[in-house]
Amino acid sequence: MGEGMGTCNHKWEMTDILYGYLVVEGCPRCGGRASFFSTEPVAPIDEYKEGDHFWIYLGSSQATKFNLKCTKCDDVVHLDDLMGLMMSTCEEPQCEVANIAKSEGKGTSVYVALCANSTHFSGKCISAKGIDALNKYFNQNIKTPGKKILVVPCSKCCDIDICKGIVIADVGLTDIY
Amino acid sequence: MKISEIAKKTGLKAINESEDKVIEGVYISDMASDIITNAKANVLLITLQTHKTLIAAANLIDVAAIVFVKGKKPGNDIIELANKVGIALFGTEDDTWTFASKLTRLGIQ
């Protein structure tokens, strides 16, 4: 029996790990970006209308999805909305992520948790609980003194098309040989 | 065993300068998605992959050092990024199996 969830000093581990494709779509009408995770053998390529949007396929790459589970109390944080992680390299003065990285200093690497819809029209992004668990998970395993990983939601990006970073996805695999 | 000792005994060529950490394990992968779900902190990562995403994934896990096999050379932007996050980079002409065998002979599991 684990500790009570409310008082537990969580120790997170990855669970429900899925390997598949991160498919990115764009709406030429509003400039929005949407993405979804597919476990189909081949990444689906579709064009379709959804309300005022007309989504077209922009690209895909192999990626992974996971949830986090506490090994002490069995609490599970579902990261259904997490489409990927992007290591921020943004230096735009108006970008909150860039400013966070600047204020954190040299030992901190800032990663942006990318949600399914970069336009955030619905007001939703990765949950605060999800961001908190991601931060604890990645930092609990670090062994380098003074090193810190800071995960922030993509709602803090200046603009998903301008904000600079390296998305962790399996791009460039055809170049390795 | 420290990175410098492994490098000396296996003939690795240093690509950048970094802290001489103690290696606690080895992981072989060319996929960023695999690295973030399976690699552990302070491992030596052996790979063919020289894309920037590899550094982004390795840094997230706190990988100590990366060895590029078969003479693969990362670009300057990748070396700069590795320097920024403190990941040691090495190169070898060996293929993955040959280099991994050398590590096994050194007693590294």
C-alpha cells in the first residue's frame, strides 16, 4: 500500500510508454498548428475541415508518449495532451520562455512541453499537475551537481512558429547512414 | 571508470572539452524517443546519430558522454550545444559492435 496521495513525496517513473508518430497539421486560414500522436504503422496523412479550420498535413516524425506514475502511492499523471518536448534555444526578447531561461542562468536547461493545439484557442495547455510531475521526474534523476531541467508549458512561447528550440523527435534518421 | 580512462583505453578521439565524469553504464541508441524513455543519467551513449535532437534528448536524461561511431562527425552547432550543456563528445572509427566489445573487455556493463 502506498502513501496517501496528498502527502506523498512522489517518486515518478514513466508508464504507458507508446512509440508512434507525432503528426503536425496546420490551418492556412488561421495559421494555427495542431498535432496528434498516432500509433498506426504509417503516419496518417489527411486533409479535413473542422469548424472554421481546414487542417492540412505538415509533417510527422517518430516520437514517444508516456504517463508518469508514482512508485510510492501509485498516483498516475496522465499526459494525454503532451505531444512532445522542445529544448528551448529561443532568445526573442518578447518570449517568456527565453526570459525564464535567461533568469535561470547557466546550469538550467529549459524544455517546452508542447500541447496538441498551439493556438490555445480553447485556453487549454498542459496541466499544471503535468508540468509539475515532469519537472520532478526529470530532475529526480539528474546526477550532475548544479544542473537543473525546467519544463514549462508551450502557452509561454512567444509564437510557436517563431519560438526557437529543438523538438525531441526522431528526425534526421534517414541521414545517419 | 572515468571518461578519460575509457577514452585512453579504447582510442577515442575527443571532439570537445568537458568534465571528466565517472561513467555508470552504457546505452546504445540512434533514436531520441528511445533515449528519453530508456537511458539513465551518467551513461555513455553510443550512436550513429549526429542530429541536434540527440543532444536535446541526452541533456534531458543527464547523459555524461556521447560516442559517435563509424567516423561520424557532428556539426559545429551540435558541438556548441554539447559544450553549453556540458556533454562530452567523442568519435571513433569503430562500428557500434566493435566499440561496445571494447567496453565489455574493460569490464563496463
